[in-house]
Amino acid sequence: MDDLDRSVKAAHAALYGNNGPRAVGGGVLLTGEHVLTCAHVINQVLGRHSFCQDRPARLGDVVQGVSLALPGITSTQRFEAALEGWFPARRPDGAPAQDGDAEWCGDLALLRLVNGPLLPDAPPDMGRCRVGSVTYAWFGSGAPSTIAAAVAQGVTDRWIVLDCPASAQSIVEGYSGSPLWDREQQQVVGLLVSRRGQRAFAVPVWNVSSLLRTQGANLSAIVPAVLAKDSRRAALTQQLLGPLRVCLTSAENRSECAEHLGRELELPGVPTTASHEWFARTALSRPRGVPTLLALLHAFAATEDDRRWVRTTALHTTADQFLTACEHRELLDLLAGPVPGPQRAAAKALVFGPSLAALDWPEALALLECYQSRYGKVPPLLRAIEFAAAHTAAVDTRQALYAWNDAVARRLGLAESLREHRAQARESVDGAVTAPLVQLQLWRAVGTETFTSVLHASDADGSVIHHETHDRPMPLRTLLTELAAVLETIAERSAPGALPIIECFVPPSELDLPVDQWVYQTDDLFPAVLGQDFLCVLRCPELRRPAFLPELRYRWQALHSGRTAVLSRHDPAMQERGAASPICAVALACPPSELVRLRVIALAVGVPGVVWLRSTAAGLKGDELAELTQGLAPHELPRRVYEARLRTGVGAGSGEMGTRLALVWDRPDGVPQTLQLSDPPL
């Protein structure tokens, strides 16, 4: 098969210090000889501060101490590079960027290969990033095994916001300067520039293009032709002109609408005789200008068909901003009150949504507004506000949030659809998790009893107690010692009787790993065993398939109205998908030969709870398992399994059912971060 990434691999550049064995960052060929990278990558290669503003060489001169490689073309040669453009990282006000800044402008460097090779292929096309699309990037070295898949969660004024929710490799330090690749469009859509926590950021191509064009004709000449045409702005103008011509049919209407638009967008002045083209240009040049204009047009529309056209345009023309300027200001004021944080609200509202760790509401709003869920008509932001309102203790603030949401939904024609989300949000208040949570993600080193791991613990209110990543294998005993210390910390700060839930994330091959039988505190008389002291469950997110994600979410929403079924053959879980009374849990009372296949089917189609007996030399007691689980509500399974382990006791033999019970409780949210792997050797 053809390599779908061939063109971007051929255009990938790797930056090294002279004679350095490890790439510091990456770059991308814009032409046969020009390479674009980050200014901070050049600074790091030279051992300078990342935000150093001074040019590393005069324009046109070779940058001493920097060498370039083209791993997709020749794996052994390195080349000198001359400096053609220098745009150090700056704050929006023009001041130099400083440590701790969350976002900055520029941070680009343009290099020219000196005595470079003849390139066999033209550089890849450049294009715009699509929110919600999957993009790809490679470590600075360009090694094929470092490929990372990132979902574009949104686009700010300067950056593309990226998450790696299901990638085997996260974007880590050393990816800066590398091209961000849209495989489906076969286009480079950005340049990796920064990383913060589990999130990465890239400079969008249109931002690169604008910056280069401001530096003079000599640089604008190398900008790919596709970037010189702002096709998106032209298309948006045409989309706006249709409703404008239908709704603003007289000079009086245009004058009145222009006055309102000027007031909403705080324009310094408006023309007395505004044209339709003026409205389109003004709306596209101002933050939140398009939704503000379309909200005004809704009032001028003469028929219901015209109003429907305006509403449709408002939802689809600028999907990254659908709030008007006034609505945005009102919402920020409301969220300044006693409202739960965005991470807590979004975690309940958007089980497959973006991570909002360490973000305040103003930052979270920008991300949620441009985030597009593939399910349902109601924008994720409105759903998050519903859940924030439902969990707000202050009655006045809660009612004000409801009123704000209602007004926006009515404008967008989504008032009826919002009712279902409000009901779900109110139900979530009663079903709120009140127990501390410990999440342990495990990867076994092949053929050993050592594990790489991520250990994350949070309090009942979601506040983080502990987070530790071990990307080198460590003995199980050392890992359990760390876990014991975390559990002791939780016990000290939790209410009496608040039993932590321990979720162990494992790959499919490790679903029989006896984590519940691990002794985390040794004692001659009373050893402490995980599965007997805590609600201990396995989780295996790798078994999910994109086609079944709606099914998984549906089953969790129907958890309390579902039922537990006892399966002993291949088909019941598949046959009853989507039934009015869904299977929300299964007990696998079956011969050992059927166990693995049934378990995979149950988890893959979105059944949250699966209980089974681990295979041993002793015979399976399927009837006892059926008796234990039959008729239970699904949410009662973890407690029932815990009680069965407790009754069995520590000294029981391997044939006792309680010692062999395993439980997967595969929630669709809360998956820990992936390991941050090192750059493999070239």
C-alpha cells in the first residue's frame, strides 16, 4: 500500500546541535530549500533561553552551531542552514514572552539549506486545520515510530489546541517545529510550538502565512500559493451575503442594523449608508462579529423560512464562535459567581469531550465553544453550562444560567433539544460520585513482573491528590509501596467510611491480571489486599471501537434502568444492543474456552459491567456466579463483588469463588494519560 504520509515525511527536517546525537526539534520544508521551524528550537540548539529575542546570526548568514537533517530523504547527511527570517516569541502587546506565559505570538524561524540535496518531491500542500479532525506529528528526529495522533479540539486567535486521548505516543518536548499533518486532506495544517500538561499547541498555517507576508516581498515569495488566497474568508463572505440581501432589503433596515452592530461590537463608527458587503467585511474582521450580525438579522427576517436560514447559517458558518458579543459578555459575568469549575462541569456533561485541566472559565469557554461533538444538535458548550447550572448551589445564579441558555437555544432553534440535556444534568446531581478515586494504568514489561505506570488519585470533589508517571519499568513491590502511601493519604483526608474506588487500566492481554489479589501492605497476620479492602475494578479502554462509542454512552445513561444478564454463549450481547431494556452488565458463567471471546464481545458493544471467574485448574462454578449477580441493578455489581471477596477471606484456596472474581467497570470517561515515551534510537 502507498504510504499516506510520504509527502510530509519527505518534507520533515530535523534540527541538531553540531555533532549532537539527539534531535532538539523539527521543521518543515516550505520550498526546495527553505525550512520553517520554531525560534525557541533554534535557541535550545544553541543553549540559549527559549524566549531569547536576539537573532542568532545576521540575515543571510549561516547559523553557527545548528545543523539540519532530512531523515525522509537522506538519513546520514547533515547540512548547514542560513537565517532568512527571525520572529521570536512575543506577547500580544509586543513585549518578549516570559516563562509562565500560556500563549504567545510568533516563535518562528525561517532557514535556508546550504548545499542541500535535490528534492525528489515537491513539498506538501498547506491548508487550514479542521476542528475535530485527527492530525499527526513526529518527533524532531522524524523517526517513524514516534508518530503521535492528536485531535484538534479548537483554534484560538494564535494556536491550534491539540489533545492525544487515544494515541500510543503523546506529543512531548522535542516535537516543537515539526509539521502538523492532516492525513485525510493530505495537507500540513500547522507547526508544533508548545506543550502544557497533557495538551499540545500548534501555530496554524494561516498564522504562519500572515506573519511571513508582513516581512517583505522576499519572504512572501516563498509562501505557498495556496496560502496567498484566503479562500475561507471568500467562502464565508458568500455565505453571509445571501441572508444579508434577503433580510436587509431597504436603506432604513441597513442603517438601523449597522447602528446595532456598531454598538454590539463597540465599533468606532459606522457608515450612514452601509452596503451588504460592508456588513460581511465588518463581521468577519471582528471577534464574534459573524454570530452578532446573524443574531441581528434574525430580528429583521420577514418569514419563518428566512429566520430558519439565518439560524442554520449561524450554526454552520463559524462553528468555532456561535455566541454573540453580548451573550459572551453576559456568560462570563455569570460564571464569575459561585459556579463549579469547568473541568468538573465538562467531565459530567461531555464524556468524550476535551480535557479542561487547570483552565478557568474564560479559557474553557473558548475551547468549549469551538469544540464540536459528533453526536447531537446541541453545542457542547450549552450542554456544559446546563451541567454547571445543575451543580450550582446558589439558586439565583443557577436560574440566571438557565435563562441565558434558554435564550441562546431559542435563537439557534434548539429550545426543544435543550430540554433533554437539562433533564440529564438534573439527574446527574443525584448520581454524583461521592467516593475518592484511584486510577492505576499499567503496562507490563514483556516476560517480567515489572510495570510502567501512571498513578492518579483524586478526592470525591475531583481535586487531585496525587499524580505520578513512571515511564521506566519498576518492580511490582515498589509500585505497590507507592500505591499504599497514596491510599494512606486518602484515608487521612476522607470522611470516615468513604471507601476509595481503585480503577486499574490494563491492555486486553492483561484482563486476567489479579490486581485485586495484590498485597499492598505486608503483615504476618493481617496482610492488606486490594480487592478485599477497596472496590477494585479493571478497565480496558483499548477494546472500544469508534463505531460503538454512541452505544457505550447510551448504556451508561441507561445504567439504572438496565439489567444484568448471565451470558453463556456468543450472541446475547450483540442481539440485545439498543433494546428498550438494555443489557448494562453481564456475568460470564461459561466454560473457560468461551470466556475470552464473550468478554471481548460484551465490552466492545458497550456493556459497562462484566463479571467473570478467572480460569484455574479447579472447575468453574458458573451457577454460583449466576446466583451472585442475577437480578442485580448494574450499579450494584462493584459492591457485590467487593463483599464476595470480603467473605472469602485472605487464606482461601484458589478454588474459592471470591478469590477468582474479576470485574470490568468500563466507564466512557476518566481515562488517564498515556505514557510519554522517549525518542527511539535512529
